[in-house]
Amino acid sequence: MAKQMVSLCYYFSLLLAFMAVGFASMEEKKVLNLQKVDLGEERSSKCLLPQRSRREKGATILEVKHHSCSMSFSTPEAKLMKIINSDNARISYLHHRIKNSDPKTTMKVQSEAQIPLTSGAELQTLNYLVSIKLSNSEVTLIVDTGSDLTWVQCQPCSSCYNQQDPIFNPSTSQSYQLIPCNSPTCSSVQIATGISSFCSTDQPSCNYSFSYGDGSYTSGVLGWEQIDLAGTIIDGFVFGCGRSNYGLFGGASGLMGLGRTQLSLISQTTLQFGGIFSYCLPPREYDSSGSLVLGDNPSIFKNNTPVSYTRMILDPPESPFYFLNLTGISIGAVALQASGFYNGSKVLIDSGTAITRLVPSVYRALRDEFVRQFLMHPGAPGYSILDTCFNLEGLREVSIIPAMKFVFEGGVEVDVDVNGLFYYVKEDASQVCLALASLTYEDEVGIIGNYQQKNLRVVYDTLGSSLGFAEETCGWL
């Protein structure tokens, strides 16, 4: 009897221990309501472009929308394949520019600006969109932190793709000026950004030509123009007037370059916004908006956690890209061990890449640990680069999802929102894949994509060379 009591006490103590571990680990779990995911849901009959913008407390706020607002695909698989193909092309382009980037040899912020951010699906592009005014014309631009030059399609257009807004006509603008070929602005373009610029033989204009590496390109002339960012007027803004353009720009008017070089919108508006901008990307592809804020006024954010900053890696110093040092990743309560973390892992944070790519050693550790903690759900076949998939068919809610956390230099921890963990290949959730993938080689630079940036306020301080993260339920502020 005494032995039985000892045994019962022993097993009871074990049960309490396991329960304690379980309750502790619940803090490292997340809940996903499949009824709130955009699986086969009806879209709005009319999809509006991002047009809401305002100034508030010295900040400019632009509405941001996601690309999938009114984009039609025959199947979810077709949509995912387009995203993957676009991502693969962009990653090849980014790695090519990183490898071929050579190092080359302020004022207090006075106001801020905030712009609505939306998805670009309705415009057949896989990025996020904002609307601004160029002279008196409304233009819808792709938001790109990996590019320098802001450009739009211009008349007369020798070869242009179809866009939703009217094509910008500089001849009707009183503020437009052609940049001369012999100007310092023209000669500095190639030095600053690597964008080839050259002079025309029949006119003294500063021509430019830029390829994005996936077959997409823009070429035309550089000009000065007035832009209106939610009431903040910028005179003499340098932009590309594209006369020949082709590629995955869909129905957007052009591209907004938010990179680090002197030609980017951020650098050209340092006097107004102090080199600081932030965005919060909408969590849903349909009927959802986020915001792009130009300037530094945290009081207008709706963040749930304080903004934590990590150092930007300025290597090379004149690169347009934003590099960070990824020092770790945790799945649930387990900190991953991988050779890719031993000397720090340089990663690029990018608004134009959808799916995060990690070096092979880090990705394998992440995949194996996630599967180990998610074993209660049956596996499903992989899809293209997404090799870790599950069958969640028939479930209304998945209540025990391992939390994923990125750790950056300085101990900055960033929780990946539950909406950024999975990509739904099948509308019935019978093939739901982990929305991360492996790079091919260990020495490649990892990329933190926009899919894992959902419901985060991401703050770029270009003059302070730091980047901040805070949790925020993204919506139109």
C-alpha cells in the first residue's frame, strides 16, 4: 500500500510538472481562426485604390493597400505560383545587386507625413501601393524599400504598359522641368545609385535606364517636379519620367523608391521628415488598409508594444538596402541552434519580397523544430519552394500554433504575427504551408519578406542608422 501511495505521488508530481510546462509554453503559442482568413471569401464589388491621406500632428500619413484587392486568379495555386515566380526573380535581382555593390567614396525633423498603404493585387502587381500627387495628377505607386529612384510612366510614351490612372503628361504641368545633361544632378545619378544615365545626342536631357533583373525595366528622362504628400509640398523633386517601361508593375503608375541613397524619396525629403519613415502593412489581402508614415511622431501610431530599435548594417555604405543582424530565432520556447547564427546572420528587410528566405542551416533548424511542435496536425505535400505543409481541412480554429520570434542585434525580439506564419495553397485549408523558404547557399544574404511583417509597425531611421519594430494591429490610422 505504501509503495502504491509513493507511485501515485510520483506520477501525480510528474503530471503537475508536465502541466506546469504546458501552461508556461502556452505563452509561446498562438491561435489562428480559420474563419477569419481570406479563404474563398467574397471580395468587395468595387476595389478602391489608396487615396486617403492626411497630415496629423506634423506627420504625413498615406494609405497603403495590398496587391490582391481585385486581382483575379483561376485558383489559389495560380496566385501562389505568381507570387513565388515574382519573388524568385526579385531575390535573384537583389542578390545580384548586393554582390555587385561597391562602397563609394542634418537637419532636425520639422514635420512628418502619413500616407494610406494598400495592397497592389488589383493592379496585377505583388507589392503594396500608395497614392500621391505629382504636380496636379494623382499617381499610384508601388512602395519599394529596395529601390532608389521614384518614377512614373510619362507621355509621350513609346512603350508603356496599361495603368489604371491616366499617364502623367509633363507638358500640362507648370512645375515640371527637364534635368539638363550637364547638371550635377545628372552626373551624380550613376555614382550614387548605379542607375545608368546618359546624354541624348539630339537633346540636352538627362536620360536614364534601369533594369530590375527580372525582365522589368524603365527608361526615360530625369526631371524636377512638385509632389504633394498629403499636403506636404516638395518642390524640385527628382524623379524618372518613364517613356519606355515594361514588367511586373501591373496597373500602377510607377514606383516609389524608399532606399537609402541620395536619390530616394526619403533622402530628398530629409528637411521635411528627418530621414524617418514607417509602415504598417495590412494583414488581409481584401478590404484592408495599412499606413505609410513619413516623419517621426510616434504618438499617431497604434502600437501595442514599445518600438524597439536595432542597428542597421551599412555594408556597403552606399547600398540602397536596409541590412540587419539576425542573431537568433525561437519557435515556441525553443531557441534555435544553427551555424548560420554563429557569426551573426546579415539579412535584408524588404517591402517588395513576399516570402522570407533564410540560409539553409537556419531554415532547416526552424522547419524541424516547427514540425516537432506541430505534430498533432497531419502533413500535406509541399508546394514549390514551400516544403513544410499541413492539412487543416475541417478545422474552424487552430489553437496551438508555435509562436515564431526573430531576434536581432541588441536583443530586439520581433514576434511574427500568426497571419504571417502560413500560406494557404488550398481554399479548403487541406494544404497550408509554412510561409518561409530556404536559400540555396549558406553565404547568401537572408531576406525578411513582407508576409512576415504583417501587423508590425516598422520604423526606419535612416540618419540614426537604426530600425525599429513594434506590434500593431494594422489598419487605416
